[in-house]
Amino acid sequence: MTRLDTAARAHQQAKEALDAARAELADAIVEAARAGDRQTDIARTSGYTREQVRRICRAAGLAAE
């Protein structure tokens, strides 16, 4: 395997890990919102903007705060 093959495989694995981490974070955001946490607090903890938290919650069928 060439260095390029190795680097390409590592890059693909990193992308897959990032996608999985984003999905996990979105699930945790929805769970926190359902538990009554404020979107502002969720945004602060998650590192996302409040608008992004709102979009994630809306996509999960939750009403806006």
C-alpha cells in the first residue's frame, strides 16, 4: 500500500468518525431539548450556534423555544 492509499484510507475513516460524532451530538441535543434544557444552554455546551440547535430540534419535530 502506498503512502497515498494509507492517507486516503485514514481520511475516509476520519470523515466517517466525524459523521458518527455529529449524529451522536444531534441525538444528545434533541434529548436535552426534550428534557427541558434551554436552546441557549444547549448551544453553549455543544459549541453550535443557537440557530443550529434550533434547526436540529425542528428536524426532530420539536417546536421552537
